[in-house]
Amino acid sequence: QTAIETCRERGLRLDGAELLLAKLQEEEQIREAAALALQNAISAGESATLKRTLADATSAGVGEWLLDKAGDHIKALEAADQRKRNIEVELHLASQAKDISRFE
């Protein structure tokens, strides 16, 4: 943007630079919105929403560190969900077997 302003001040040709700048600014706004949505999804802690938001953020070109953070968060959420399912199965099996020692 500064380069365009300098060219204007000096009366130099822009040859499409304004269009390029507008496109780059639009892409940056999309990236910023996607990054914010991804951060909000990480905070919300819902795996399905986070996966969708991660896909959108990836296509918008959000920085790798935030994408990695979201990917790690998804793995942690899925691991916690799997542990919960495993515990539910164990509780069900133990209640069916009347095997109280499984809880100890």
C-alpha cells in the first residue's frame, strides 16, 4: 500500500498494482477471519466444529502454527472421547458381569 501511495505521489504508472493490492487485502481479511474462527473453535472444544473450521482455515492460508495447534487439539479431543467410550463399555461389561473388582 505504501508503494502504491509513493507511485501516485511521483506520478508513476501503477499497471494493476491497485487491483493486486485490493486482492491481497481481501485475502488477508479472509485469513484473519478464518484464524479467528479457528481460535474460537479451539476454545469451544467441539471436535466436529473444529474439524470443519480447520478445513476452512487451511484453504484460507492460515499460519501453520495455528493449524498445527488445532490439529493437536482435535487429537486430544478425540482421545478424550475414546477414553470416555472405553470407560462406558467397561462399566457396562462390569455391570453385566456383576464383577465389582473391575472398578478397583
